[in-house]
Amino acid sequence: MLHPHAQALLDLIAERGVPPTHTLTPAEARAVYRDRRGFTQPAPATVAEVRELQAQGPHGAIPLRLYRPLDAMPDSVLPALVYYHGGGWVIGDLDTHDTLCRELANHSGCAVVSVDYRLAPEHRFPAAVDDAIAAARWVQREAKSLRIDAERIAVGGDSAGGNLAAVVAIAARDAGDLPLAYQLLIYPATDQHRNAPSHRTNGQGYLLTTDTMAYFTDHYIPEPAHYADWRASPLLHPDLSRLPPALVLTAGYDPLRDEGLAYAQKLSEAGNRATHLSFERQIHGFILMGRVLDEANTAVRLCAAALRDALRG
């Protein structure tokens, strides 16, 4: 059963005639997504420090934003989460996920480094993957100057960002020179074929639709032959062993629900420590909506607690 708060939000969206994302240009969709923050997100929490940074990657500069939690001493060396925002690889930025990153930092006691990776269609697959890997490597390499513990770095993200975090974890394992301590995967996209049953049962009426998923994928990966590339579909990687412990969070009324669950199951079957947590009454994107969805705030605190336990001990 859909949570009453989620149903009320969907009813309001329909009543106001908010245009579906797939009917907008990428520029329009980015503006709408950014503007929605004021209605659905809590006020940004105060943190000890926010710093704008820049990493270098194969495609040029990558903007980053560092958050240090409110109770952190200036000289404290903290564990860190490298965070990749959601938005279908087409929309979203540092500002759309500013509140969430502040909350994760404060509740976990960890630093958070948010990554403004390149977006499609201007930069198609695998540009976002390249930026995501380069950003994590940069954080690890610059850990001392950032007052971050290089041995306690996690990767995480929501939706498209969860996809990128999972891919970074695999790439880091295969390279062998970027030790990662944890994965926080919030309703991740793990298979670009979009064949899981939840794409049919939840494909209409719950904010993220089949049409919008196709819009995002077509902009990001215009060649279907690339869907099978594990950098696009980490669920399809033939070896998911020896990966960092993971929390995989899903929502019951989300088209991505089943592929998130399948990824958690495959991680566990490969011998990793993986926990799956499902908010059965929620919709895709809910963790950003703490102003209107009470369970979003619960989800943020659970994610932060998992980070704290994994990284701070």
C-alpha cells in the first residue's frame, strides 16, 4: 500500500499539471528538478564547513563540494563518503542534493564529497563513469589535504548515482589501488535493459515512469548494444565478489525496485556483506523529499547510521 504522504504528493503533482520529465528538454528538466527543491526538501542543515573543490579527470575539470559535519573539529581526520547525485545521468547537480549531503554528513559524522559529474546528452556514456572514478581517485589521493582518512572512504549515490557508485566499487576492486570501505546504494539502476517485473508493475503513476526511464537511458546510452557493458549495468558483471560491504535501499513503488534487490542478492551470493532495506510504501526519489514525506527522514538517518557504523566503528 502506498504511503498516504506519497499519494498526496502524487495527487498534488497531477492536480497542478506538472509536466512529466520526458516531455521536457534536458535544460528544462534540469530547471524543474532544481526548482522542486523548495517544495519537497527540508531546509539545508548547518554544517561545520562547505568547500568548493575541483578534481581533474580524463574529460577535464570535475566540480566537487566537500561537507564536514557540524560537530567536527577543524583538525579532525574524518572518514568520507564520495557521493554521486541521482537524476538519470541527465539532470541533477551539487545543489539538488545539497540538503541530503549535509544531512548525511551531520548524522554519520563523516565528511561527504559530492561529485558534479558530466551529464548527458552533452556527455554520453561512459563520460559520467569516467568522472565518477576520477573523482573517487582524486579524493583518495588528496585525502591528507582534505583531512580525510584514505583508508575509510565509501562511495554512494541515489538512482543514477547509485549506479555510478556500484560501478566505481567494481572498477576500484579491479584496479587494486583504490581501497573502498563501503557502498551506499539508494534505489540504484543496475540493468539498463529495464526488464525486471517492477518496470511493468510500477512503470506508470509513481513519478518515475517507463517513459521517463527511456528518456534518461536514450540520452545517456543511445546505443542499446552498450546496455550489456557492466559500466552501464553493474548487475551484469560476471564477478561481483570481493566488493566493499553494501547497503542497498529500495522503494516498493519504484520501477527500479527489483533490479536493486537483484543487485543486493547477487552481492550476497558472491560472498560480500550486503544488506537490503526496502521502504515498501515509497516511490522513487523519496529520500530527497523530507519536507513532505516523513519516511524520507527515517531513510536518511538509517543510511547515515550504516555509514557511521561502517566507517567510524
